[in-house]
Amino acid sequence: MAEETPDESTTAAKPQTDPEKKSQKKDSWPSVILSTCLNLIIAIAVVALVQAFFVKVYQVPSGSMETTLNVGDRIVVNRLAYNGAEPPRGDVVVFKADSAWEEEIPDTNQSILETIAKGFGDLTGIGPSNEKFLVKRVIAQGGDTVECCTAEGALKVNGEAVNEPYIFEDIPFTPGSLDCSSQNKSYRCFGPITVPEGEVLVMGDHRSASSDSVINCRYADLEQGDQSCARFVKKENVIGRVFFKLWPITDWRGF
């Protein structure tokens, strides 16, 4: 009787033993970890590039823009809004704060975790960073003349009264008793001040609590044409225009 030989197809389809399966699983873990790390690095690089050149999320650092923007609000800034041009009047902007603006930037003690997070932000553009910036509203451009106030207490740009419905808690002003011609002048009064070319004058919506471009010019005895008290923002220091409030989610809105 002929001896039966095993079927080759049956032999090829023989299931793998448990040790073989375990070996393949072990071999796959390094590739999974490597792939995950690579995808994470690519994602961080993409987000960093987007925030460096296109849009970036900032956290409002002070209460000078209340109630349009409150302390801690997350805002989205369009970094391509101006492309080197001066921002127009009325825009809410984020700008780099030089030494002239340092007193309005909160000086807080950082924890180790905050230091690490800000270091990561400086490196990647993601999250908090050590960048010093402020948020204000553009009131006037280079060449404009700004002063306060009209008989009713309104701000004037190039001799025209400005309608400012966004103002919160303005500086006290009472026509006839506490204005720009009374014995006790209103602290709202200043100017006229001409904005240098290539710079902008900015103010906060929370006018009575904003350390703005003209804070040192209010109620000051200045010689004619002297505007050394004012501090302006160079157009190259304007990071971009605020176009969306991202947080809190209960107050999502565009600008």
C-alpha cells in the first residue's frame, strides 16, 4: 500500500503558531511608535508655520479693552491683514510692546510648568510664550491729528468727532463744569497731537483703565507743538488684526 504524502497546499495554509504571532507583534511596536512620533512632529511643524506666518491665537493680557475683550479671552489674529501697511482706524490690533509700554504688561511669577510651556511657545509658536504684546484699538494713522474733546466730550480726529459706541467706563466729563475749559479740567482732555508717519495712535475701549498712547498727555501743560508725552506704535510692530474671539465659547464672534 502506497504511503500517503502530505498535501502541499494544506501545509502552506498551516496557521502560524503563537510564538510566531507574538514575534510579529513585537516587531510592529517600534514602527508604530516611530510613525506616531513622526506624525506628531509634522503636525507641530505645520501648526508652528501657520501661527508664524498666517494666523495666531493670543490671550488678552489686560483689562484695557473691556468689555469688547476681557482678560484671559483667546483671540485669533490675522498676521497677513496689513502686509506692511498702516492698520486703518477702528481696527483692534495686537502689537509688540516695547519699553515704552512695559508698565501695562502684567509682571507675574511663573511656575516651572509655565516657564517650560512658554519656552515651547517661543520655539514653536504654539501656546503661551515670552513675547510681550498688547491689544488696543487703532484711533489714528500717520499724519492724523487727534485731540479731546468736543463740547460734548467726544474724541476728535482731524477736527471731526468720532463715534465710539464701544467705549466702556469713559473718563468723567461734564459740559460746563468738568470739561476742557473749566477751572478743573477733565482728565479726558489732551492734544492736539499729530501722529508721525509710519506709526499709529492706539487706545483701549475701557478708556478709564487703559494705559494708551496719550495717557501721559492728559491734562498736561505742554508747549505748542510739544507731543513728546505721546507714545505711538510703529507699523512694523503691529503683529496683526484681531478678527475672531475664540474663547470663551459662549462669546464666539468675529470682528
